[in-house]
Amino acid sequence: MDVVSGLESVELATLILIVVAGFAAGWVDAVVGGGGLIQLPAMLLVPGISPVQALATNKMGSIFGTATSAATYYRRVRPDLRTALPMAVIALAGSFGGAVLAATLPAGVFKPIIVAALVAVALFTAFRPNVGELTKLRHEGHRHYVAACAIGAVIGFYDGLIGPGTGSFLVIALVSAMGYAFLEASAKAKIVNMATNAGALLFFLPHGSLLWGLGLVLGLANMAGGYLGARTAVRQGSRFIRVVFLIVVGALIVKLGHDIWQDTFG
């Protein structure tokens, strides 16, 4: 596989699939996160691609989408940057650290814990229908920023280490632990998720794992999906985001549960 481009060995049908997956992933990521469920499996269909190349190129495509959706949310929702920016900086550092550790530890070690956390998140959201409808902050002053940075550090580290569902974890943490409405939480989550993607890319870049041509194609598709997804979320509001959130979390549980089953009995 040519690490400069990655396009030479890709058939037209596979390239179309990657573009469609990138667009869909961008849309899902912009609304609630979890677009990697769609995008990464499509990347792994490219002939001759290694898992590290797929991960690195997936991050490159994702950062285009998260940057676009973050900008769209900012123009329309005006999230508080005093919370989002420090959280993003801490998350970037956490993501870099997670990517470093990912090179030495198998992701399968953590998957059962992640599935249990996702089940708890889904139950919490499903049985508390009013959660996330309105912003009612749980912390004030210094405690608010400490809590936000702690969330950024933990979820940033998770994104660098494993990755699936990072945006969804950010949204539910901002809703449940911080008290934001789903719309405000999604707007902040995109800024932080952009930083976690950048942190992982900083690790991958020196290793020459990026397929630049394929990554640019993926990034353009992700941008289009991210722009449309952010506009849809802003127009439909927090209740719509909550429904999509439950669907994406359910898909994450099924995907990671299947991975655990394959690792154990496959």
C-alpha cells in the first residue's frame, strides 16, 4: 500500500463505499458522535491496508468532519468557549497519551468495561426522558472547569487508546455530569472531539501511517456529512439528538459485544 496516496489500489466501487461511509459518519458524528462505527469498517475493506493505516487515515478523515461541525455549531449555538477550549486542550493531551499506550496494550482488554459503561449510559438516558432537555449546570465557578477538564482528560485518553463512541461519551458526560442540554453538549463535544482527533494524529504522523490521498477523499465526505448533521441537529433540537444518541449507543453495544464474542469464542 502506497502510504503517500493509498488511492492507486482502490477500486471504484470501494472508493464510492468509502465516500458514502465518510458522509454518513460525518452526519452521525455531528449529531451525537459514534461515526467511527461506520467509517472505520469501510476503511478496512481497502485492499492491502494495515490496521494502523486504517486508524490513522480514519482520524485524518474525522478531523475534517469534526472541524466543520464544530464551526457550524459555533455559528448557530454559540457554546461557551471558556469551558470548551480548556477541555479540548486537556483532551488533546489525553488522546496523545492514549495513542502511545495503544501501541503496547490490546484494545480487547478494555472492551468489556466499555460495553458495561455503554449499557449503563443507554439505560440512564432511556429511563430519564427529561434529561438533557434544558441546560441546568450542576457545578459553578472553579468546580465547573475542573469537572470539564477531568472529562476531557479521561475521554481524550479513551479516544487515543480505543476510540469507538468518543463523541457519544462526551455528549452523555456533558449532559449527565455537567448538566448541559443535548444540543449544547453536542456543540461542545465537537470542539473537544476535534482536539482528540488531533492528539491521535500527532502520534500517527511521525510513523508515516497516513494514506494522504485516501484521507483527503474521506475528509471531504466527512466534511459534507458533518455540515449537514450539525444543521440538522440545531434545527431539530435536543429531543432529536437524544433519540439518535440512543440508536448510536445501541449500535456501539452490539458492535463491541460482537468483537468480545469473536475474541473469546471466534
